[in-house]
Amino acid sequence: MFEWSDTDIIMRDTMRAFIAKEIRPHLDELESGELSPYPIARKLFSEFGLDAMAADAVKTMLEKERDKAAAAPQESAKSAKSGGFGAIGAQASMGAALVSELAGVSIGLLSTVGVSLGLGAATIASRGTLAQKERWLPELMTLEKIAAWAITEPDAGSDAFGGMKTYVRRDGADYLLNGQKTFITNGPDAHVIIVYAKLDEGDQAVDKRNRKVLTFVLDAGMPGLTQGKAFKKMGMMSSPTGELFFDNVRLGPDRLLGETENHEGGDGRDSARANFVAERMGIAAMSLGIINECHRLCVDYAKSRTLWGKEIGQFQLIQLKLAKMEVARMNVQNMVFQTLERLQAGKLPSIGEASAMKWYSSETATEVAMDAVQLFGGNGYMAEYRVEQLARDAKSLMIYAGSNEVQITHVAKGLLSKDR
């Protein structure tokens, strides 16, 4: 049976101490946007030694790839494509423990880091050439620079690829990028932006929905690139989210990930789908964090709040709410544990399985958070008691990483495609 290891618990408790000292006292400033999340994220990396570990890991990886490229260029490319989940599995449980702990306090802060590393840097690491990895990864992996991952558009949310209107056209050896992206985490402040765009070759016979999707890396300040101001949001307020606009942004071939339109790993659709699986698995750990925090706050409140001369925890309806929260906590934690166990065995969930995790855990976290508000009564509606923030943050998980309605479709398609 899978359980948190002693190392996981030590790291979790260390994270709790950091949160108590560096994050909880500044939650109001983070939520209002008065305080940027990036300095806190960098301090977290520094205090845990994650920046030094990341720098060493990138250095070692690049050295190995240089040696392989010098010895056998083709084999080097194949090995970079094939990857593997052994190393990820070994560290996944500690990562899940840290993610869930941080999500229960500031899911927005967590999102800024998760998108920059898990989507931005990870896409460059999985699809980039050696030169591209050398160019961008060292500063991204240590959080010296922040990345954004841009796929969503105003008219192409759930239909991300079919409805995509952002496009590139060849202009000599270069490309010209035009279009717009929206709801982009880190968009207003990112130093590096990974952008997905359709290739327009001028052939009107090719259905626009089926045109090839290419993936490019942009740097802030490029001519024609505009990074919009941060949106005002319902939840995840400590995470800057905004729009990106592209007006004839000139991109050299060195900015096309893999530096080829015929990438061995497939086109941009394949790249994004791989990221969707990881992102949706992460939602389960984030949901667990919100459930844990709601559970803790409600148990404490039920013991301290009195009504008609009794602690409210003695009333049966309050006990029912607490018991349902405990069952929800157990279910989502077991879902996370099952996934961690599979990762350690080198098995990655299918997109249907990851979608099922995302769908169930996000809905469960939202239900728990809304019950927490109800249990706190009038106090629960006040920002001071934090369950109000948790309810807003939990709701975002039902939309974030693909709306839950789309997850249901992926789950069903996965089931219907299996031979039984």
C-alpha cells in the first residue's frame, strides 16, 4: 500500500514552516496583486535548495546531450525523444506533497511556478534542440526567468486546436506570427513565451482546422509582441493572467522548437497533449491541498465555535459535513497515491485517465470548499476566515487545464476505444 514516505513528510513539514513564515502573513497582498508572486517563488526555491539542484540537473543533462551529439547525433535525437518516467516517478511523491501543501494556501502562487516549469520549461526540454535547451533552460529552471505557455484563444478554449486562429506564414527563412492568446498564466510578466500557432501555407484547399500546429519560443520585448495587463479574476488571484497579441512578430528558424516543421515527436498537438496529461494529474494534487486545508479549518472551527451552549461539532449536521469532507479527502488522496505508485513503476496515465482524475478531484474540492463556507456561516463569507478564498480557488480547478465538460468527453472516448 502506498503512503507518504518519511522524506515526503519531512519535506511537507518544512514547506509548512516556510508557508507560515513567508506566505500566510502576505496573503492579502498576494491576493490583491500588491505583492508579486515571483520573489516569493524564488525565495522558496532558494531556501529549499531547489535553484542549485535545478542548475546542477540542467548542467548535467546538457553535458550528456553534448557528448551524445558528438558521438552519434541521430541516437542523441532519439534518446531525447524517448525520455522516460523513472526519474520522475522517484521524485513524484515528494513533489505531490509539496504541491498539495502550497495549493491549500495560495494556489495562484503554485500556478505561476507550475506553468513556468511544468509547461514552459518542460516543452523546451522535450522538443527543443540542444542549442535551444542551452539558450533557455538554465535561467528558466532556476526561476531566474519566468515562462508562459500560450495555447488558449478567445474563440478557441475547449476547442484549442480546431478553433485556433493564431498563425504563422513563412517569410524567406523566417516566420511571421499573427494572432492573439488569452487566459495565459504569467502572460503579463513572462520573460519567455511558448506559443502554439497554425502554419498558413496559403493553400485554401486545406481545412483551417487541420493545418499543422507549430511551437515557437518568444522572448519578452520582441517587436510586434504585446503582453496585456493582468485580468481581475474570481480566484487564483495571486497568479498574473493576461492576453498576448502578435502583430507580424518575426521569428527565425532557431525559435521553432526542434528547428523543423516535421518534429519526431509529432506536431504541436502531440506536444500539448503530453502536457495536458501532466497538468491534469497535477490538478488532483492541488485539489487534495484545498480539501486538506478546508478539512483542517472546519475541524478547528467546529471545536471552537459554540452555539446554544455547545461546540457546533456536537451537532449531527455539522458532523455530517465533517464526515463527508473526510471521505472526500480519502478518495482524492487515494487517487493521488495510485498515480504516484504507477509513476514509480514507469507507467504514465492515459489522457482519459488523467481527465478522470482532474474531473473528479476538482469537483470534489469545490464541493468541500463550498461546504466549508456553509459550515462557517456568516464568517465563511468573510475573506478573513480564508474558506472564502479556498472556495473561489477550488472553482477555478473545474475550468483550469480544460473545462470539466471536456474531461468527460476524454474519459468516455478512452472507454469506448478500449477492447473489453
